[in-house]
Amino acid sequence: MSNKKIMVVAGETSGDLHGSNLVRNMRKIDPTLKFIGMGGHRMQSAGVENIFNIDDLDIVGVSEVFRGIFKIKRRFNKLCEIMDKERPELVILIDYPGFNLRLAKQAKKRNIKVAYYISPQLWAWGKGRIKTVKACVNKMIVILPFEEDFYKGYNVPVEFVGHPLLDIVKTSGTREEILTSLDIKGKPVVGLLPGSRKQEIRRILPALVQAAKIIKNSLSDVEFVLLCAENIDDKDLEQVLHNLNISIKIIKNRTYDGMSCCDLLIGASGTVTLEAALLNVPMIVVYKASPFTSFLFKIFLNVPHIGLVNIIAGKRIVPELLQEEANPENISSCALDILNNSEKMSDIKNKLSGIKEQLGRPGASKRAAESIYQMLEG
């Protein structure tokens, strides 16, 4: 064993989480490994020397990228400088495709191996980027079952390791215990999940709150919980929640506990749909991007659904309300249709239970670490 240097780069909260688990598992294989790069507090606690912290880089959508372009460019150039100075044996890129695929090109120019963990959603939109992947990425480490066949179809080295959420999504007790510990007495309980970025809070949370008020008028005993990512600033929430005539309990740092005690979740698309499936809680997918990003989606989107559970199932098993459809009236109507129909609720739960079986076996981060470490040895 030697003191090999590895650059690892994540740009979002979920990437920070999965990156931290990956790094911990790689350090179990070889404690002498040195990690540098870009991530959040989780990766830092796992032993990554963060050149930049991603906590203020919550950018999603095309127009938002334009507004943050100078900050992104500075970070990109600095990481390229670090590659020249430190000469890492390997660069590990975690999702975040707009940034990381460009970084893959720079690593390739410097003859540095590239492992890409957690694939960009090229199968949904951006198939033109497959040329970059094929030319610059030595191995794709994928976490969704259909992604392996996708990359094999383009002759890209790929390995499916299973989904890391299988090891992460856990609760602290039974539903009854969690309800008691969180002091939740409502029946039913509806969870609101506006996302982990400031832009999502601003665009999605107002519609969720207004929908909650409509639902409350029909179901007087309903209780609402707002499940927030830990990086969300309370000030951003207060801008939306102030002066409301509705009680909403805010839960931070116990997201899975909060989700598990809900009868229905309403929230932004993304990883949360898989988390809901693993907890077997029905959900409504709501998403609103900027008009320009939405325009591009309509042109380039190659899949009929945006919710990951629907994509994996190959059919719509949870409702999706996007852009102008994601208004309080539609959200509340869809929610009441599920909450007032036990047969529909049971049907969604049965279909969600089948998703878990398609996500592989527990131990994804360990298998990913072993696969990537083999690249160092090779």
C-alpha cells in the first residue's frame, strides 16, 4: 500500500452523502489513501480535504447555472490547478454532470483515470454527452438497474453495484414510536418535501403550503409535517411560512423518521421518490423549474416520466404534477383522491414494494469502493 491521492468531486447534497460513504469504504480497504476535492461536510468528516465546500452551490436548472457561472468557473479552474499540482492517480466524479463531465475531459488530458459514480441521467436527456463519457471515463459505477444495459449499448465499461439508499434509508423505531417522539397526533399525516435547494424552496414550497390549506378544509384532522434537508436555512422557510393560518410542523435531521410516519408525501422529484418507495409511503411528485429549463426539458427529455420510481417501474405508479400543473388546486385534488380512497392507497403501496427488489442488494457503497480501488491497483 502507498499514499495514493484521489480527487473526488460532488456538487450536491445527495452526492456529498454518497461520496462520504464511498470514501469511508475505500479507506477501509486502504487507510493510507489521501482524498482531496469538492464536497460538503459529510465528505469532509469522512476524510476528504475539501478545496471547496458545496453548501453554497445549490444550483439547479439551466438559467440558474448562468447566474452562478463565475463561481462555478472559479471552482472548476482551481480543481484543474489541483490536478496539475497534486497529480492524483484517480478522479472520482459523483453525478453533477454539467460540471463533472467537463472535469472528466481535463482529467483525460492529464492522463488521469476517471471513475464516475452515480450516473448522470443521460438516458433521460443529454444522450449527446455519451461521447464524452466514452472518451474520458474509464468506468461507470451505476446504481439504477437499467443503466448498466444503457452504457453497455454504447460499449462503455460499466458496473451495476446496487443502490446505496438500501443501506441508508432506516428509521429509529416503529411508526407508533416515531409518532410519539415527534408529537404527531394527526390522522392522516401528510409530509411536504420541497427539495434541498433554495430555488426549489422558492418555487415549490408556496404551492405545497397553499395545497395544504385546501386539504385542511376537507380533512380537519389532517396534520402536516415539513421535512427539510439539514442545509436549508430557516430564513428561507420563514419567507414562505410567515403569516399562515395553518399549522405545519417542521422536522429537520430526522427525515426518514418523518417520512415513515406519513400516510402521503408530496414533494419534489428526485431521490426522495426512491426513499418513499423504500419506506413504502405513497407520494405525489411535484416539480417546477425555471421557464427556460422547462422549455429545454420539453425538447430534449427522452422518458415519459420524471419520478425515479415511475422510470424504474416503466409506468406511472405515483402521480406527477409538473410546471403549470403543479398548482395548489391540482396538488390538493390529487392528494385528497388518494387520502380518501383506501383501495388506491393500497394499490400504490403494493406497486412501490416492487421497486425495492429492483435496486439490488445492500452494500452498494462497499462494492463501489472495491470496484474503484481495483482501478488504482490496475
